[in-house]
Amino acid sequence: MTKFYITALILCLFSELSIAQVYFPNKGTWEQKSPSELGMNSDKIAQAIQFAKSHESDANPNLKIAHYESGFGREPFGYPVGPMKTRGPATGLIIYKGYVVGQWGEPNRVDLTFSVAKSFLSTTAGLAVQEGLIADENDLVYPYMAPIYPYEPAKLMVNKSDHFFEEDVFELFDTEHNRTITWDHLLRQTSDWEGSLWGKPDWADRPSEGVAKKRARPQNAPGSVYEYNDTRVNVLALALLNIWRKPLPTVLKEKIMDPIGASDTWRWTGYENSFVIIDGQIIQSVSGGSHWGGGMMLSAWDQARFGYLTLRNGSWNGKQLIAPEWIKKSKTPTPANPSYGFMNYFLNETLKQVPAAPKSAFLHIGAGTNMIYVDPENDLLIVARWIPNEDKAELVKMVLESLGK
């Protein structure tokens, strides 16, 4: 046996041993260890948990009321069109080296996760690249698109002549500007897509400069300016539905949630008017967040499983569910926003998100605040729900201090 083959055999055995040493929880269970078993300071973990419990969001738990009491409810066309539900108490999990070392609140409770849904959405785009449905994320989107046939039963009951001059279908990328948008632009929220979808115009989402100015301004060249905009996120969701030709929750369940042992309690929904007809089937196009209701409803345990998948670079118990190249691209910033990769990967390279954390850490963040903190350098994962945004960095700092490094 040559030296080369001996070396290769050793590397192979080492790789298999490394996989075996990494713990992955089975469905319905997640092994727990005391902080001290893993060399952590138990008192500091207890203090961090108490901090999270005592710093619960003061927004109304009834999310419909909270919506109208926030800036969202004062937007043009800001009314919810998707399901919302009353949330639970401050809740979270601390997972170190794969094991649960702390928890609080109601981790089994299914709640809205707001913009963390964007991370699930961008994952379905990555899966489309893996499946060859998208040749390259830098491709223009419009050549992939078929006309959208909306399901609008109300129109079936009216006089056809009243709607004679209305189009029966619509195009997502039929303007000069929109035809220059790539998948990458949509994924990074730099597309500046123009138009209206599901009754929500792009200019009506967070018009901080005022509606008149936002409507009058010229569209930015795709890729040049970052703008957090949920209408455009929903455009990506509908575009992906158009190429998958089946519901995105079905794709996610088959490719991600079932393989990682997620519960059967999560639900990903769209709006009351976001139904289309594809291949003779009525399908709901999902929302990439809960800005106007809808989006992803799931437990903290299921949030943790998805976060743990991204912590393990897209691999789960020896199976590569998300390509490492896609995870790498998801964590790659652009000049338009050095703290943002693909949606919804908030990066810590500038140390603005969590000053005490490594630059390599990243977060999936949604309103509420819903946070999944992912720290490959420290093999640490933190899920925190319903904590004020300004307190999330302090919670992470307290947990990091428990490591004693």
C-alpha cells in the first residue's frame, strides 16, 4: 500500500470519526447537559437566562394590536392580509457543542417568527440552484418566468364584460428596470423591484422619506442600494414558486425540515389573496415574513434545528442538505450592505450586531425580536424570542462570558 493511499485512508477515517463525534438530535428529542459538564460557568448561564426572562418585549402580545401600534400599521396599505396570532412569553434555548445547556419560556409553543422566514425562503432558492432549476443565482430572473395566473374567485361572480379590458395574467418582471434584476439582487434585497404585489406597492413599505418622495424617485440600479422591503421579498417567493411548480412549504418540508427532524407543528403561510394557479392546482404563494401577517409559524425547537443546520455548514448527520457553497455565499456581504448576505443572514463582520462576538458569527433575525445567533467559532447557538432588539447583544455577551475563554 502506497504512502498516498495510507494517508487518504487515515483522512477518511478521521473524517468519519469527526462526523460521529458531532451530536445531532433525533426528532422529538434534544439531549441536555449541565453547563458545568461542558466547562461553562453555570452561574453566568443562569444570569443570562434571567436577563432574557426579565427583558421581554413590551409590545402587546396580541400581534394584531402590536401591528397597528407600530409603524407597520401606519404604512399606506399597512393592514394585515395574512394570519396572525397572540404570542407567548420570552422564550429561548442555549445550545453549546450540540447540547442544550439552558432554556426558558415555552420552547414548544408555535409562534410567528417574522423575518426569520426569509432565511427559509433563501434556502429554497439555494435548493433550486442545487436541483438545476436555477443555473446560476447571477442569472437574470425574467427569462425563468412564466405568466402568473392569479386565483381570484370573486371575479368569477361578476359580469365578464366589466373586466373585458383587464389582463387575465400578470408578469413579475415586465418593466425595463425589472428585466435587469438577477436572483442575487432579490436574495440580497438590492433589486429595487418596482410594482405592486398582493395589494402592497413597493413604495408603501417603510416609506421613511415620505410617500410622495419615494414614489417620485427614480429606481436604483439593481445591486447598488440595499433596501429592506417585504413586497420584494414576496416577489422572490412567487418567482421561486413559479420555477418549483409546487408549494414552497412542500419543498422545505421534503428537503430540509423532515431531514433535520423538525416537528410537525410548523406552518408557512401566505396571504388571503396570494393564490395562483399552476399546472391546474391552486397554490398559495407564501410570505417571506410577517410584516402583513402570514409567514413562518414554528417553535423555538424548530428554529434551533434550522440554526443548527446553518451552524453545521448545511450538513446534518453526514448528509449535505444545503451546499457549503450556498452557505458561504449566504454569509458573503456586498458593498451595498457590509452587514448582510443573502436574506436573512445578518453578519457580524463589522461587530455592529454583537460587539462581543466573533466576526464570523451571524444571525437570523426577525421582528419581535426573534433571534437565532449562530457562532461556528465557539460552537454556540442561541435562540431568543420576544426580546427587545437592543438587548439581544447583551444576552449573547453574557452567554459568551460563561465560556471562560
